[in-house]
Amino acid sequence: MKKIKQILTVMITVVTAAVISEIKPILYKNTTQFVAYADDLEVIAEDDYEDFHWKVTSDGQLILSPKEEGSTAEISDFYITLENPDPLDIYNHYMEFSTSHPWDEYGGDITSVVIEEGITSIGAYAFDRMTLTSISMADSVVDIGKKAFYVPATIEEIKWSQGLEYIGESAFNGASFKELELPESLINIGDSAFRDCSKISSLTLPKNLAWIGDSAFRNCTGISSLTLPENLKHIGEFAFSGCTSISDISLPDSLESLSKGSFYGCKGLTTVTFGKDITEIPWSCFEECSSLKSVVIDSNISVVGTTAFSHCSSLTYAYLGKNVKMIRDSAFCVCPNLEKVIIVNPDTEIQYHAIDKTKCTIYGAANSTAFAYANRYDYDIIAPFEVYGDVNFDGDFNIADLLTLQKWLTGRTANLKAWQHGDFCTDGRLNVFDLCCMKRKLLDWQKSNK
């Protein structure tokens, strides 16, 4: 009997040990799992700051939201401005310095930023100097302040707010975006906003965009395809300067102003088309576009600025339409292959050294300013120019020009705005012989266009 009790005791001990060995790991595992998903591991740190709440999670996210659910908030500016102490600074420039952020202590753990619904504005310098790879922002975000993500070389992807209207100065300067699909709500891109983003290969800007700031896409050397929106009003100074892969540019009719150096140094550019509302091609706008072969300056453009097309080494042909009133100094200088310049307006003012004379022939009407300029500086001259016959100066040669010249020769009132265009005999006067030549040319033109 005693032996049986000993055997039973041993058996119970063995079974109990086996059961416990099965149960204890399960209990321990469950307890550990519960702790792992508790706040102390999921949320590294969190706090309120002004009117928003921030927290850093264990997976490297910095999450920002309004303090109260359902409310709105703005992420503050994080910089101070100090007056330049240099006594030689007569313009009293100011210097900006980034200030500390409440999450700076955890900056090494943060790889992404999440802006939650209710945040309406991202302040200046809000996330500068952070090593981020991704950004996500709710549709409530309307504007991004200057240098908000400054020096963001590691950023490769971003989920944009679909309500975003403004991107500030240098906000994403140097980011590693490969694609840039900006929201349709965007209206204004600030100065240097995407400067040096060299990995962007194509760029289609949103339809509501009206303003592109100075140097906004400067040195984005990877952009080979550029589509500008139909509502665009302004392109800033050096906005696309150094975008060496862009091959063609079509400026929309809505565009009202280009700026100094807007496309300076776009060495891959071969063609450019101007919209109807542009009135001036400013200083160095297309300077050093070394692949540009021809340019037609027509519509409402009245001024071709200083060095506008200088150092365009492949340029062979330029047509300047009837509204061009001024060609400024050095506009076409150092264009050694420029062979043909047609100047339609007989009264265009041409400043000294405006056109490279290495190979160039200037085509201008007899007794026009172009004719006088070519004579003065010893260019080869052909007059009248190829686009002749347009005596009423409406941009076309047709039956209306013939009737206008006929009226004028018979002493009737006629709108003879550009008599030089009817001087087919190139003798500096209008008479019946010019009228006969015009009839013949008009008949030839009609036959060739049937």
C-alpha cells in the first residue's frame, strides 16, 4: 500500500510539472504582450504645446493634432529674428535663427511626421533639421511656412493635403522627391520652395496655381517634362534656372509676367512658345539656353530685355513681331550662329550691340529703324523683309492691304499704318508699281494656298 502511494505521488508530481510547464509560458507570454502594447512602449513621449498636441511613437512617428477633438489648431513658428549687428549693413538686414522644438530630445527616433485632421497651418522652421523619410498631412492643412521642412534631403514621399493653398520659402529645398504630384488646390509656391530637388523627372503643376516664386525650382536638373497650368499668372526670378533637362516650354496665355533669369541656363531647351498676355521678356530670361534654335516673339510682347537671349549658341533664327517696340542692349549678343533676324515693326528701337553680327542678316522694311540699324553697324541687309505687304499692320497680308494701298494712292482716307511694308520696289516711296507688285504677290499667295 505504501508503495502504491509513492507511485501515485510521483505520477501526480510529474503530471503537475508538465501542466505547469505548459501553462506558465502562456501566462508569461500574454503578460509580456500586454505590456509591449502599453503606453510606455507605444508612445515614447507626448505633451501639449500652445494649441496643439504632439507625441512620438515607438515606430518613429511624430504625430500632431489639435488639443481638443473636433477643434482646429496651428503649428507654431519656431524661429526668432535678430537685427544684423554689422555696422556696415546700411539696409538694416535681419537674421533668422531656428529655435528649439518640444520634441527635439527625440529627434533621432523620428523618421516620419503625421499632421492630423484639424491642423490648418504648419509654421516656419517647424520640422527643420530633421532626418525624415515621409510626411503625411490631413486635408485641413492650408499653408506650409518657410523652411518648414528645411534641409529635407532624406524625404522621398509625401501625402499632400488636398486643401493646401500655399507652400512657403525653402519649405522643401533639396528634398529627394522622385515624383511631385502637388494638390489641385495649390495657388502659390514660395521662393526656393523646391530648389535643388534634382531627382524630380517630370513636373505637371496644378491647374489652380497662379504664382511661382523666385528660384522655386532652381537647379532641378532632372526635370525633362514641364507642364505649366492654364491659370498661371507669374513666374519669379530664376524660377527654373539651371533646369538643364527641360526640352520645351509652352507658356500659357494666362501668364502675365516672366522675371529676370526665369529660364536662365536651361541648356536642354530647344523650343519656347509665348502666351498672348506676356508683354516683356526680361533681363537674362533665356540666357545660356545653348540648345535653343529659333524664337518667335509675337502677340503682345513689346520689349525684349537686356541679355534676354544672350549666349544662346545654337540660335539661328529670330522673328520679332509687330508689337515689339524695344530690343535692349545685348538681347541677342554672343549668339555666334544667329543667321536671320526679322523685325516687323518699322519703328522698333534697337539699342547698341543688341544683335550678334557674326553671321546675322537683319530683315527690315526700307526706311525702318531695323534698316537704319543694320546700315549703321554694317550688317548684311535685305529689305523689304519676308513678311511684306501688311500695310494696315494687322499681322496678315491679304485683300484688305491691297484695298488700303489702293485707297491711299487715289487720295482717299486709308489706314496706312506701315507704308514701308508696301514698298515692293524698295525705292523708299509708294506708287502704282508697288500696287501692281502687291496684286501679283497676293494672287501667287492665293494660288499656293488653294
